[in-house]
Amino acid sequence: MTYEHWSHFAQTWGMIYFVVIFIAAFGYALWPANRKRFDEAARAPITEKERGDDRPLA
């Protein structure tokens, strides 16, 4: 096989691989069972400040 064949193979299947990974991550983020976990993570900085733990993350 030539470089062109390998390049075409890598481009095609690489794109398919990344599209599948993107769809899986997007589906995970929007799955109804994960809503509570993401809502808690979104409020974490606010609740930490209310408890007095407002140290910088550095």
C-alpha cells in the first residue's frame, strides 16, 4: 500500500472515530440520569463560597 492509501484510510476512519466519541460524550452529558450530578457540579463554587472556602485554586 502507498502513502496515499494509508493517508485516506487514517483520515476516513479517524473522522468516524472522533464523531463516535463526540456523540458518546454528548449523549453522556445530556443523559437524564446525569442531570443531578452536573447540576451539583455547576453549583459547587457557590456552595464552597457559602461555607467560607473561597481560596483560589492555584
